[in-house]
Amino acid sequence: DDAKAIYAPPLQRHEEEINWCENTQTVHNLIRGMNPWPGVYTVLDGKRLKIRDGQPAEGAGELCGRVLSATDEGIVVATANGAYRITSLQAPGKRTMTAAEYLRGNPLPAGTRLGNDADL
């Protein structure tokens, strides 16, 4: 019914940032819903990393936002109730690449923290 339709408010910049302390399905839905535009990001060493694709993964960690593993299959990050595997991402000023391509030049040891300190 068109008479009941309303406009959604414009997205705010803070809504594009992944909060790793959310549950895995919420993180997955955010990434799927914001891709390709406006996209979502996380922070690594003070720089924005756009997350393009991924899926829920097996595993869990004590602290949300911590890298559990980083292999050619993807970067597995702890969430509030499990883990999420990042399979495609974009570094600042670079093209979109697979996690394997990114890791060749940017190793991420287990325990590396993603996200802002306020989220963790």
C-alpha cells in the first residue's frame, strides 16, 4: 500500500563500520546488505579496511574482533557468538582482492585486533 510507505533515513558513516561484538549473523547481514554500496569497513592499525565478502565460520574466541586465523581460505575473526571468515576485502587506495592476495603482502598473525577500541 503506497499510502503506508515512508522514506528510510539516510545512512550515517558510523553505520558502515562493523561491530565485531555483534553476533555472527548480524555481521554477515550487514556485509551482504551494504555491498557494493556504500560498503562496510573495519579498522586495522588506524586504517579503514573495506570488507567486501565473507561468511559465518566455525570457531570462537574470547575477545570479539580478534583474528583467530588467516589462511588462503580467509581471515577468521571472532564475533560475539562465534566467528566470521572474510574472503574479499579492499585496503585503502587498492583494488578489491581476495583474502589470500591481501595476506601475501600483509600478514595478520592470530590475535591481531580489528575494529575500534571502543567496540572491543
